[in-house]
Amino acid sequence: MLDFSCDYKNGAHPAVLSHLVETNGEITDTYGFDKYSKSAKEKIKKACKSEEADVFFIAGGTQTNMTVISSCLQSYEGVICATTGHINCHEAGAVEYTGVKVLALPHKDGRISAEQIERYMSDFNGNPSRDHMVFPAMVYISFPTEYGTIYTKKELCDIRNVCLKYGLKLFIDGARLGYGLMCGECDLDLPFIAEVCDVFYIGGTKVGALCGEAVVFPKGAPAHFITMIKQRGAMLAKSRVVGVQFDALFTDGLYFEAARNAIIRAEELKKAFSDKGYGFFIDSPTNQQFILLDEKALRRLTGKVGFEIWEKPDGNTTVVRFATSWSTTKEEIEELSRLL
Amino acid sequence: MLDFSCDYKNGAHPAVLSHLVETNGEITDTYGFDKYSKSAKEKIKKACKSEEADVFFIAGGTQTNMTVISSCLQSYEGVICATTGHINCHEAGAVEYTGVKVLALPHKDGRISAEQIERYMSDFNGNPSRDHMVFPAMVYISFPTEYGTIYTKKELCDIRNVCLKYGLKLFIDGARLGYGLMCGECDLDLPFIAEVCDVFYIGGTKVGALCGEAVVFPKGAPAHFITMIKQRGAMLAKSRVVGVQFDALFTDGLYFEAARNAIIRAEELKKAFSDKGYGFFIDSPTNQQFILLDEKALRRLTGKVGFEIWEKPDGNTTVVRFATSWSTTKEEIEELSRLL
Amino acid sequence: MLDFSCDYKNGAHPAVLSHLVETNGEITDTYGFDKYSKSAKEKIKKACKSEEADVFFIAGGTQTNMTVISSCLQSYEGVICATTGHINCHEAGAVEYTGVKVLALPHKDGRISAEQIERYMSDFNGNPSRDHMVFPAMVYISFPTEYGTIYTKKELCDIRNVCLKYGLKLFIDGARLGYGLMCGECDLDLPFIAEVCDVFYIGGTKVGALCGEAVVFPKGAPAHFITMIKQRGAMLAKSRVVGVQFDALFTDGLYFEAARNAIIRAEELKKAFSDKGYGFFIDSPTNQQFILLDEKALRRLTGKVGFEIWEKPDGNTTVVRFATSWSTTKEEIEELSRLL
Amino acid sequence: MLDFSCDYKNGAHPAVLSHLVETNGEITDTYGFDKYSKSAKEKIKKACKSEEADVFFIAGGTQTNMTVISSCLQSYEGVICATTGHINCHEAGAVEYTGVKVLALPHKDGRISAEQIERYMSDFNGNPSRDHMVFPAMVYISFPTEYGTIYTKKELCDIRNVCLKYGLKLFIDGARLGYGLMCGECDLDLPFIAEVCDVFYIGGTKVGALCGEAVVFPKGAPAHFITMIKQRGAMLAKSRVVGVQFDALFTDGLYFEAARNAIIRAEELKKAFSDKGYGFFIDSPTNQQFILLDEKALRRLTGKVGFEIWEKPDGNTTVVRFATSWSTTKEEIEELSRLL
């Protein structure tokens, strides 16, 4: 059955798999010091045009978020994010489990704005009770967001400026970073991300790898970050498993090329729905598309193609998500099109 | 260069890798519900002769320890272990990071005994201040231990009985479980482990996999263990990466066969050292061998073969660890022998 | 200078102080087992008409909230409260520090409703991703709320019913419980509170004591709650300091009588403001009054009488809080009246 | 009945109580900013000859230990202490509850030495796996220790030097500080303590107060320590309750005078036991005396005088603790003497 329900049901990109196969017989170092992790880190730093960056590999996204946030903040500090931010909704309270309060701001299409952060900080600083409150110390945004939307260069610069003004760190959750960077609307690139952030991660699990995320601290990592990775259970002994995969993904632009495929397919998918008169919940330029289905359409498609139920704005309408990925083929879109 | 420094510098067992390759093109479910994870779980339950068991896959060992321990205990409870226990020494305080105190007892060759636990519990229960103390609620042992030693059937039964008497859960860290079960001295098997424990894990990373440990709760898992895995950042989205590997490891006894190779090689390695007059720090029947080197021998071998410096009991003697694995060859042992 | 800025700037009620003085020379037991703590617990159970209740004394409010919440919940569970709930706003993230996520719902005059909780739970249970979310397990409400409002008997019964339906514990923060129970609008009493809740606390610090809150579990406390109090640093060695105070407060209805004075004074204060044409931000029946001041009035009163700046709904208006207490006198209200 | 079982069964020193009574009618600020807290802080700074010190009041000892330790350390850091240290034994895992590992060293009469710390640090720094271990960052010692012993000036200087060498903070738990400083063997004073430590606390609960400990950071407190106090639930709203007590204790040397009484009485108590031929488990110069009782003596004294069972080194001998305090009278010692 056709399946667009999410972008991590496939295996590894063939070139990633090949690299695992061809390096399998070697003896390598461990805990991030194997030669493939080292090579991948160099390639990522080059792709970010950030020679002083520190790069680390972690197996999954929630783990990366909780490790980065809890390692960068003091106990009296908290992290600002959109109410729809992944850390606020779908990580089972992993950030709070480390003792950190998530300070959620209302979102617009998954985004928060520099103005909101400015207002929040200005209110906080003006509050005579602020010593009895959690000190905001980091801004977390997802790029693309949980609704598939992205931020423009201008929006990120504005957020960065508010962060600088108030001493906030900026952390970008890039679980789907490739799909954001490769979309048609995007006016920025990896070096810009590295410039604007204190820390971000390049998602591998959803963009060609079997597992693994690359955390990048363009201005350097917190002291003893390695020990904090270990302490949160996030260190892989046989680190090559992620290192080899990122080494392949950052060879000859594979990461971007793989991501681009998802965008091309998403555009075709959008057109297919649009041509058949379906409406969209949100105008997403990336690989996640949010379609409005009435009861009849919902019944007709269920069981014929995989998608994810997102939310039910009213009794008759259901918002569903269709996700493409690096592995989605033109033929799959055509087959979907015939079902609509 | 020959390298015996640790048992996780190699890749995956060829049969494990093949299974990853041959299943790579498929679309599978996520978060532990993919068909390979399901299949692997069934095979593990069968190997444990424990149909009611709950099985989960987690990427690494420290993560498994902290997730299991913190999920099984209440906040006022702690975990008993040997001073040399991995959770007490080499996990950067991961267990304490979850708020749980490790209650360390003196070890003998890496082991603790039923008598020690009995005495500790009896003292605790007799202590009028016990409400101001951490309540012991779990016993953690490693099998094999950090010194390569194992427990006998009788020793484990005795420990189990003390646990039952005092309401303690028994957790066996099986990072190297295969190497313990396959060694000549071992008088027990997987079904026995499943019977004697409340929870244990079957280490994959060190026995044939690229990553992954299989946590087994023979009498059932704590409620909402899945959410607690997620909350500790330990859930893999593309869970097949571990599921496929364990599916291969538990097909046709591969896990045990792979482990047996390490034991055969370790016996040869022991003989090689012994024949050349080297002494042993501990009489280990498993894949980790602890050799005594004087200054001269240390200098001679350094740079010619990889091993790990373990401890320095006195100025002139160094204890070093040589580890074999499923991938160690007869030729490597012979080459080592020539160097001694 | 007149000071209405908060209700904990005074000392102890004279009868409370006398009891401390007259018992000072005695030798008593410790850690909650002194005779005054025991006597006070019996009196509180009687006042609650709840013989099976477990009662504990803790020095302060934030400590009580974090101890109760973290002791009642499992790590995968969270606590529902109003966005304006004290635990969400003004406790420096103490609840999150224990690893628990606060699930904040929009408030109305400081209150949340049974309908909101019902909707939240029904959405949660219907969410296919709920295993990746924090499980709601407790409802926290303040009585009176942070805006001085209270809940009716009917409203609390409705909330209780939703809690029963979904297996949620109900926790009432009674930092100002006396001021709620004694206000004219209140249609419920302490035995009703004990019936409707799983746990609540009777605030002493703000109602006659120097320090101390009485936590009541009408249906029994969690196992080893004493050890969890100790573990959170919340156990007083010389426990009589709080025991003696509550023993006095629950002798001859002192707690209620002391609280009633604050309500009488608050009514007079309301009338004084009202007579002079001031507006109210909220219609509060308890000891906290929220007055609207324009710029001129704000300037005129500043420096002549103490009050607290609450919020600034717009450029020209400031919401300020005036709080009465058990120690506020008729003369103070008259003096205030002359200033308006 | 005579009771020497512990030093916190009495009330407040009469002069402390008087100060509470005479200030009770006043209106004061809150959260540590009341005038009595301010005054007490100045007096303590003067007594410490440490004008740049930051002083905070916290209600109890366990709370102080967990708040100080968790506020001073980063998540990857741990605290060195004696196996018998209060934080390691009798605080229900409060330090671990904040995520910090306690690194326990063998004690000698309750003490650890500079040499032990030096060896531990040197081993740690030489350990190639140290990134997988908890980084020692603080030394915790009790003065007097849990066995009533003290450290000499020379011993503390040596410990300080090791701390400076390895970047460790030095924290002295002074729950019974007065009883240490006033004992005959003591060759140091409060200004020396302030000089040698990064942080220490002056115990009030056991030396004249109803509750309260004064935390002193002679070289300045961590940033936002107030918020971290609040976050750990350790902030008293009506802070005067502790402020007034320490204001009295540090007026005209009351703290030291009160402590001296306990020492005089302890000397008399020692002589009484010694004269009757009893043996001592430890030679303690402070207010806690550890007496060896055989079965007969134990039976004879039980029920006639209160003492605490400490430990049972063998079947026939019991170590019991007799504690004097600021309130112990000469007559009580004489009465005890007649019972022996």
C-alpha cells in the first residue's frame, strides 16, 4: 500500500547503506573518535563554513533536544518555544524530565516571532517578581516547523537580534533541516544557519539515515559536553554507526540532493490534491502537506493510502498529513493522484 | 595493528549487516512497532522460554541502565550494586542524573554476594533512622562483570532469594551477556536468566550488532514503559535499525554462535600469555582477560598491539585488558602470540 | 506607613505566639512526632471530619506544592493547572525541577473548569500519539485562586467528577484556604474540601502562623511520603515549630476566626474604594482586592500606602493588589479611606 | 525523663524567643529582605570578618545541603564526601534527587584527609576514561563530623590546598558548627572557616534556634542563588522567622555562649561515664559522645534516660550516642551520673 504517513518509514539512502557495508570490516575507535565520525565532522564544518564549530552525533531527535537544552542551561533557566514546538508536545516531557521548564508562546503556523520574544523578555525584565520565576535563557525553534512552514532570513535575523539583546541562546531543531533548506521558498542556507544560531542540529533520521542527528555548536560547545552526552545516555559506544552515515550524507552534497527529491515530490503531491479540488490547512512549502478532508474523502482514502490524522478543526473536516521523503518516487505520486 | 583494546571496535556481524541490506528497501512501522522489531521480540521471548515477557529495544547500554532503573523505582528508592558496577563507575552519573542513589557494596572480582545483600537489608531494616535513608529496591549485577567473571546458577538463586525476601527487584546488565553464557564455566542459560530476574538486557553492541540492546521484562514491564523510554530520549523513531539486527542475531542461534567465537579465542589468548609466563590479575572465563605486565613488557607491547590500561596495583605492575569478540580470528591470536 | 502589599508581612497571631512561648521549655520528639504536631494533626482531622486522613507539616508553600506533586505522580505523568496557577508562574519552575511537566490551561479569573479538563482529557485519550506525550494525572487548583476568586461547591463537584472519570488526582493549593472558606460567597467548608480532594493544604504562613503549611491526604498519603518529604529537603528536625503553631490555630476555631477578620476588612476596603469611584479588575470575595488605578491615582497613592503592582492591561491603567489579613485593623482601613 | 538522645528536642534559646516576641507586632518585608534578616546578615558577616560575603537563611539542614550543592555544581560534576557524611547517609538521597552523584571516600572517625582527596583527584585525572565519569568539583565535610570529631586548622588548610590545586570548591556543613568552634581542642574560629571555604553554613536548629541555617558564601554566591533557593522550595515567605532568630544569636556572642554550655556539659558527661568505667567508641571533643554499652548496661539505662542507638560493632557491645546542647543543665548531668 502507498504510504505517506511519515518520513521515517523507509531504510537508509542506498549510498548511506553502501558506506556502512564497505566500512563494516574495519576496526575503528569508539565514542565519537572513529575516523568516520571525524571525517563527517570535518565535512559538516565545511558545509557550514564554520571551522571553529564543534560537532557531535546523537542517535535520535528527542535525545538531542533534551541533551542540548539541559547542557546549555543553568537550573534556574528555561527555554522559550512555540506551543506547537516538538519539545512542548511530543517528547513526553523529556525536557522537563531534566528539570527545565518549557516556556511556551502562542504559535502562528508553527512559528513564533521576534516581536513575541521581545515582548516576553521585556515583560519578564519589568516584572518585580522575576526572581521567583524561571529565567528565559534560550529560544528553541524548529526549522521547518511541525506544520511544515519555514522562517525567512529576515525573520531569523530579527529573532537573533532579540536573542543578542537579552542574552538568549538560539537553538534550531533541524530534524527535517534538509527539507527546509531545499524548499523553493527558502532564502537561506547552512552557513547562514550556523551564523545565526548558538546550536542547531542536522537531522539524519528523516533525511537519508537509519538513525542519527548531527549537533553543531558553531561558536563552540559547553565545557564537558561529551560527559553530559554520556550522562544523558546519549553516547553511542560504536559511534561509527552514525559517523559513517553522516560521512556519506555529506559527501558530494548527498544530504541536499536527497532532501531535494522530497520537495519535488511534495510539489507534485500538492498539485495532485489541488487539481482534484482539495483544500489545504496550511500553505507548507516543505515535505509535510496538511490536507483538509471531508468525511467522504476521509472514508474513501482510508485503507488505500497511508497518511496521518493531524487534528479535527470541526465535526466534518479532518486535517491529515501527507509526508514525502528522499525515497518518494514520481510513480508513487502518480498512483496517489489516481486515488484522489 | 592488532587491536584487543575493546570488544566494540568492529562493525556488525556479516549476517546482521546482510539483514539490514536486504530489508533496506521496505517501508516499515516506527517506534518499535515495525515488523522486524516484532519478529525479533518473538524470537527473543522464545529463546528465553518466556512467552509473557515484554521486550524493548534501546540504542545503547548506559541509556538502557538509566531508563530501566529510573522507570522501575520510586523516588525514595535506590539501587544496590558492586562498587565496580558499570552504573557506579563509568556512566558519568547517569543513574543519579535521574535522581536515583546508587548504593555501592564492596565487590569481589567484580561480584557481590547474597550474603552481602542480606546483611545490608537486615541492617537497613533494623536501622531506626531508615525513613531518613534511601530505600533499597533493586539489585543491579553485571553478567559477566566488569572483571569478566560470572555468577553460578547457585549464586544467582541465592541472590534471587534474598531479593524475594526483601522485595528487591533483580536487574542483570547483560552488555556482554552472550560472552557470559557461552563461556566454559557457565552453568546456566537464557531461560534461567529470564526466570531469576525481574529485568535484564541482552547486549547487542558488543555481540554482533552496530548498536542496540534488548531489554527483557520476563514478568512484564512497568506501566507506560514506552512513554518513559521516550521521556529519557531513548526511543528510536526508525526502530527497525535495532529490530532488524536483533532479528538476525536471534535467527538460528547466531547470537550464541558469535559469542562462542570470542570465548574460543579468549581461551587461546589465555594460553598464549600463560605459555609465555605472564600472570593474570583475575581468573576470567569470558572474553575479557586481565594480564599483569611489568614495566618492560608494557613498553615492549605498547604500539605493537592495542589493549587497555586497567589499573596500577603498584609501581612496577600494570593490569591491562585484552578483549576478544565475535570477530576475533585465530590468526590474530597467533600473531599476538608471536609478539609476547 | 500603611501596608496592604501582601498578607505575610506580619508576625504570628498572638495566640500562636503564646503557644510557642508557653511550650518552649519542653523537650519534645522530632521529625513530626512531637506531641504538638500529633495534637495538631488530630485537631485538623477532626476539623476535616476525616479520621482516616494523613496530615503532615511542611515549612512553606512552594515546598509543599513540589513535594506533594512529585510524590504523587509517576515520571511519565503531569499536572494540569491554570496558566495563572502559582506552580506555573511564581515558583521558579520548582515543579519542573522535580521532573514533572505542568500542563497549563487558559484561566478565567484564575479558575479552570470541569469542561476544560474534560475536553483536555478527551482530546488526550483520542490522540494516537499519546504515548509520546505527558500523561495528565493530577489537577491542581488554588482555593482561593491567585486572583482572589473561589470555586463553588457545584464547580468543585464537577471537577471532581471529571477527575474520577479520568483517574486524575485532585490537589487544592490552600495557601490562603482560610480566606476562601470565610468569605461571604463561599458555600462549602473544610469537610467538603476533604471529601472532594485527594490532597490539599491548609496554609498557615498567610493565616496566622510564622511559617508552616498542613498537608492533608483525606484518603491516605502515598507510601513513604515521610521519606519523600526528607528527600526534597522539606522535613523540619525540630518539627514542633510548625506543630505548635497549628495546634494553636486549630484550637477553638482560631484559624477560621483569624481568617474572618481579613474578610471583614476586605469588605470595608472594597467599599472604601468603591465609594471613591475606583474600579475593580476582578470581583474578588476574598482578602485580595485588585483595583484599577489610572496614572494620577497611582502617583498619588505611591509612597503613602503599600500595595503591589499586578499588571498593566493598557498604557494608562494599572492593576494593583491590596491584601488584608488576620491582623488588619478597622483603623487601618479608615486611614486608607482618607487617602483615597 | 532525662533525655540526651539528640540536640534538637528543646525549644529556642530564651533570648531568641524573646526577640521573636518583641518583634512580632511589626510589619516587615519578605523573602529575605526583612530588616531582621538584613541585620542578622550584617552581624554574621562581621563575625566572619568577611565583608564581601553573601549570606542566606534556609529553614533546615538537608535543604541547605541540597540547595548549596546543586546550585554550585554543573550537571556533570559531583561532590566528594566521607562515607559517613550526612549527605551520603541520612538525607534520603536528597543530593542525588537533584541529579548530583555523591563520591564517597572511606572515613576515619568521620573525617577525610587532604591525602585521600589528593589521591582521588590524581587517580581521576590520570584515568583515560574520565570523560565517562563524574567530575569531582566540590569537597563536603562536616564540622564537627557525624562522630563529633573536628578538623584542625592544619588539616583544613591542607584540604583547602588540594581543593585549590584541583579546582574543587570546599563546602563545610556546620549543622553543629558552634559545638565544634567552642570545643577545647578547636584551634580555629569563624573568620578562619570563612577564609578556608567557598561556602559553609552556621547551624541554628541545633544551636539555639527553632529552625534555620545561615548559608555563607565568603567569596560571593552563585548567580541567581535566590531563584535556585526558591526553585528547590527552600525560600521562606515570612523570612523574618529565621532572620529574627539569627539576629538574636549573633548579638553579643549568644551563638558562641550557647554552644559553649553544651561543651562544658559534654565534658562533665564524659567524666561521669569515665569515672564509672564506661568505654568510648570515639574520643569526641564536642557535644556528641559515643559510649560503649554492654548488654547489661544497655538494659539498665534503657527507659531511664534517653539516648540514641548508634551501631552494634559486635554481639555484646552497643555504641550509643549521648548529646548535650545549649540547654543541658549541670543538674541533668548529675542526675545522669547517679544512674550510671
